[in-house]
Amino acid sequence: ETHLLELPIPSEDIAFGLMSDFEADTHPNKVSLIAGTYRDENGKPWILPSVKMAKEQLRDENHEYLGIAGSPTFINLAKELIFGPVASGSQDNIGSIQTVSGTSANHIAATFLADRLRPNRVFIPSPTWINHKSIWESTGVTVAEYPYYSSSTKEVDMAGIMDSLDQAEPNDIVVLQACAHNPTGVDLSTSQWRQVADLCHRRMLFVVFDSAYQGFATGDVDGDAWAVRHFTEKVLAFENHPGLCVAQSFSKNFGLYGERVGALHLVLPRNVSALGARGELMAIVRREYSNPPRFGASIVQKVLGDCGLRVQWEDDLSTMSLRIKIMRCELRRGLEKETQQDWSHVETQIGMFSYTGLTKEQVSRLRDEFHIYLLPSGRISVCGLNEGNIQYVVHAISEVTK
Ligand code: PMP
């Protein structure tokens, strides 16, 4: 008789599996374009100067538990960062808690909404961050995918988005990425965002914004929050609106990947208090991990709360986003020169990732023949490029696309 817990070994997570293959590769020219973590011009992890300064000031910080909802100072600063002036005067309509970065913000939102809003379906973009699907499937809500990206035009599939969401029913959920869409690097324009916001309101759909790249995408924290703020204004302006959530991550824009800093904000229409719902979010936290981690939130609140550090942080965001833009430009120019083909999409996409359009076979050849690692979808992390490896990568891509 077999033991119920003797289970088949599941296949490895694609991205983490590739990363261990990369580590094991001994080729001197190997290049990793896999992970969504920033690398500086020498290919090394970068501690933001603003974060470094804040850490020095936190040397004597104690190690007590935070409360279930996290640090109140952090929560207020996080809320101000994402909503800007839109949130002022709507204290009771927005319920916020600190979370274990973006992942648990997504998961807590899904757990809560599945139970309370009882949607028929959740609509996630195709493609999207791999965890959206697993997180929502774990709640038992039926997961539907809406076409987000057209590989022929290499742009947003606006007609596909609108047609799919038009099939949704009231209180169904729509997951939207706030900016710098992972994995495509392609975002909606402001006029497209307006159309989607109108459709969601008309059909009474509840939006879950996933905001993992605010400020990191373009260097402009307000510009990167435009869509979230536009949708939020709509929710707060009406009485008949299901509301929205924002799952906010500080991993990329503070370079605090391992510290797990994030927040979840629930926005309800102007006649509905969010205090009860916030209490339920806290009950979920209590049973899942009791309270969120302290140190990363202390760093973020120190930086956002201090004028000098805040200005330094905005400078750090420019450093990261500019380096990425320069690499995009050099990749495009190099590829166009060597292949005589159009690679403009590599430059116009924004954020950490580029959907190159490389096929699975080309991706395999890059790995086997050139020791260059990227996801089978053709997604590269632009942060993995630098002056030391870009010529090599350009040459390899032109060889496999010949
Ligand atoms: N959402 C998106 C779209 C992401 O790309 C990521 C990170 N890759 C996350 C959420 C979550 O990251 P974290 O848990 O580190 O905040």
C-alpha cells in the first residue's frame, strides 16, 4: 500500500531551474538574462545609495514584532506613493496593510476576494507573471485568460482585451499590471487605460492592480502610477462600483528583493467603509504569518519619510531606469546593424523585461552554443546586459536569427 504523501517529484520552476543551470555553467562568457533583479554596469547586484544611507541610520533598530497590519508609518507612506493626491480625503474608503512583498499581497487579495466577492471568474492577462495563475487557481476561482499581447504587431492586443472583458460578469475580477508589464514590456497608452477603466466600471468588474515596478519602469513614480490613480479616482467618485485592490511591491524600486517589502490596498466606493474588510485582511495575515517582516519596511519608511533620502532615491531610480534604456538602445542598434531587421520593439518596450520575439529553438541555441540564458518565451531581463557582454549577446542573437 502506498503512503498518501509519497508524491511524484514536481518539475522544477522554469526560471529557478534555469538559474541553477546557469550557476553550474563554467563557460567564461556565460550571460544570464533570466532573473528579474537589477544588475549594475558590472553585472553585480546594486545596493541603492539611498537604501545604504537609511540602513546606516537603522543600526540600532530593535527586532520586535510589528503589528498584524505592519508599520503604520510605512503603510501611510506606501499609500501616498501609489495613490498620490488621489487618496487624500478618502481615509475610510481605503484599507491598507503591509504584506510580504508583492507575492503575498496578490495572494491575500485573492484569498479575500474569492471568499467575499465570490467572482465567477478571474481574468488574467496572457501572458503574465507566472504566479498570477497559480495564486488564483489555489483559491478555486475559475481562471480565464484575456489576450494581452499580439506577437504579430508586438503591441497590446486592445481588441482582444476589450472583447474578453466584455464577456465578464459583475463582480468578476480583472488582474492588470500597473506598468512595465512582465513579461512583454508593453503597456497600455493612457487612452487605452481610459477605455479599459470605463469598461470595467460599466460591467462592474473588480480590478486587482499588480504594481511591481513603480518608478523603476521610467524613473517617474507619478507617471508609473497613472493607471492606478485613474482607476482609483473612478472608484472613489461613484457609489455603485465594486472597488479595486493594489498589490504593491518594493522589491525592484528599492532593490530590496530578499527583505520582502510590500503592501495591499483595498479601495471601496465613496459610500462604503473599508475598515471591516481591512479587519478581515488582517485575520488572513494572522493565520498565515502573524505579522510582516520589519527591517525592509523600516528602510523604506526611512527613505520615503526623509526629504534628503527621498531625493536620493529618485536619483537612484533614474540611475537604474536610464541604464536599462541605454542597454535597450544599444541592443537595438547592434541587432539592426548585424541582422538588417527591425528591432525597434526592444527599445520601445519599457521596464526590466523585453519580449524579444525569439523562438524556443533560438532560445535553446543561445544556451547550447553561446551560454546565454533566457526564458523559453524569449523574454530577456534587460538588466543582465552591460558594456562587457552586449556585443557578445548581439552577435549571438544575430547568429541564431540568420
Ligand atoms: N508581480 C509582478 C508582475 C512581478 O513581476 C513580480 C516580481 N517578479 C511580483 C509581482 C512579485 O515580486 P515580489 O514578491 O518580490 O514583490
